[in-house]
Amino acid sequence: MMLMSLLFVVAMAKACGYLLQRVGQPQVVGEMIAGFLIGPVVLGQWFPGLQAALFDPAGTSQLKALSEFGLLLFMFVIGAEFRFPGGERSGGAKAMVVGLCSIVLPFLLGAALAPWLYERFSSPAVSPLAFTLFIGTVCSVTAFPVLARILKEHGLLASQEGAVAMLAAAMSDVGAWLLLALVAMVHSNDGDLLMLMARVGGLLLLVGFSLRVLRPALARWLAGRPGFGQPQVLLVLLGGVMLYGSLTHWLQVHAVFGAFLFGLCLPRDEALLQMIIERLEHLALIVLMPCFFALAGLSTTPGVFADTGLGALALVLLVAVAGKVVGSALGARLVRYPWRTALSIGVLMNTRGLMELVVLKIGLDMGLISPQLFTLLIVMTIVTTLMTGPLLNLLNRRQRPLLAVQQP
């Protein structure tokens, strides 16, 4: 039955991805929505017998194993593909200001909202500090890969706002992962300050060793293997992903951080990247990541929108959108970008997509958030990502008549 479940999950993901792509949205957003549809909120309400047959406990546990492996591979590929976009020197400093503002304001607003959410959706077993840090982190995430797809589909990759948003989103993602590592260590600390300091020190040592020692060593080793077609190369890369995932898990940081860090250690070589895409990314994106989306959808709960659920969703959406759009736009205005460009950057930075879903699933697995709050935050993630394209089109339509009037 597990094979039927896998076939159903992949077929739903690709069908929804195709439909969303037809209306101008990134395919990955459709796949995220497919995972939500598979869960108890939709399929479980309309066809409970089918859902029970497809996703029994044994099948779900197998999907979980596939999703965890797929997530490790995906985060490794993200690390290997990660590049700070090039551009003028001043653009880096400007994007740093935008990236910092796109983290600070959403984080503060999320932290301010956290006590209200904690009272309604959490339990005394969860540390209020870890919960507050996590909600702040959730509000700070920008999905770098999804943002790149949106910019490409709107022809904005070479535009001023596109270049700044890409660089700011890259910085924002790095900041969000560091915050998530801190959240994981605070959550697992149990009040032992010395142990927390030891874990932080261990993580810093691992990062320093990876970038200063392992990265040049891997570059020298891979330089002697032109084409990267040997099986040993793939074996070493997969071994590195597993080893780094185990190390960061041992440090009480999620294994995906280790996979991402190991990907960052690879040289920025296009032939190597192409090999990774062909042998690992296609497998992860086509088969394994839909399992992750399905598992996330199966973790949702249908009763969340009763009572105060809709009000809580509206408040979460308001805080998430206002924090990202206003924070990023104010950052862009601080470095003297025009208001329209600043607003475009703010809209682009509001894209959360897959990276947010990864963060939310980590929070759920760690027990930081309940299934009810997880469901609300998934809906927020989907809505904020779906908003990006239409809002960009609206800004562009309003700009064209203005330009026509201004032209002599």
C-alpha cells in the first residue's frame, strides 16, 4: 500500500504544481498546497475512508523516512546552489541594510505576538523564551529559491529591485537559519547555561572548521576529478550530508542545518552543480519533497478554524505581511531607493514558500508548536507566497500610467 500512497502523493503534487504554474505561480507553491489538500483539513473531511486507506500508520512512518531523507538532500542542494548575487559594490551594502530590516522588524512583531499565541496554542511544557524566539524567526523567513523563480517568471532578475531582493533574501535566509539554530539549542537546554554555551561553541567550531578547513580541502580533492562523474564523488557527498546532519543533530540543532552547511562547503563550480542537480536535486524534488509536503499536510488539524481560529489567522497574516513588507520597504528607503522600488522589494521579501514550511515542520517536530498553530502558520505561508505575483503585477500596472504621463 505504501507504493500506492507514494504514487498518490507524487501525482497530487505534480497536478497541483501544473495548475498553479498555469496561473502564474511557482510550481513548488502548488506542491505545497497539494500537501495541505492531502491532510485531514480537506481530504480527511471529504473522503475520510480514502485518506485512512492511503495513509495508515505504517505507510505514514515510511513516508516520514522518505521525507526526512528528501529534506536533507534538498537542504544540501540549497547550500550547494547558494550564491550571493553579484552586482555593484554599493548594492551589497544597500542589500545588507534591506536584509537586516527585513529580519529585525518581522522578528520584533512576531515576538510581540508570541505571548498571545502562547496562551492560546501552547502548553507549559514549552519554554516561553524558545516559543517567542521561534515565532519571531517564523515571521523573519524569506524563501530564497521561490523568490528566484518568481523574479525569473516576471522578468525581474536583472532589475534593480530584483537584484536587491535576491541579495537581501540570501542574507535573510542565513540570518533565519542562525536564529533557528539558536531556538533549537534554547529549546533543548533545560535551563543549563553551561550546556547551552558548550553547544553554541561546538556549532561555531563546526562552522569555522567547515569554511576554513573542509571547504578548501574539498575544492582540492574535487579539482583532481574533472567532470565529477566518478561514483566516489557522489558517495563522498552523500556521506558528508549524513555526517554533518548527525553532527548538528548531536549538537541539538536540526539535521537540516548540517546538510545546508555541508552544501556551503562545496566549491562554486557549475559542472559540479550540474552533476548534483542531475543526480540528487531531481530525485529530491520529484519524489522525496512531495513526501515532505504530504507529511506536513497530514500534521494539520481540521478544528483549528473554529472559535478564535479565523481571528488568529487574520492576526498572524497581518503581523507577517506588515513586518516583511514594511520592514523591507523601510530598509530600501533608508538607502534612498524610490518608494515604488522600495514597495516592490517589500512585496518580494514577503515570499515565504518552502523555506518557511521547512522551519515550521522543524518547530512541530521539536514540539515547539502545536498542530493547531502549525495549521494556521501553513495557511499563512501559502497565502503570503501566493500574494507576491499579483501584488507585483498591481504595482507594475500602477507604474505604467505614471511613466506615460512623465514622458515628454
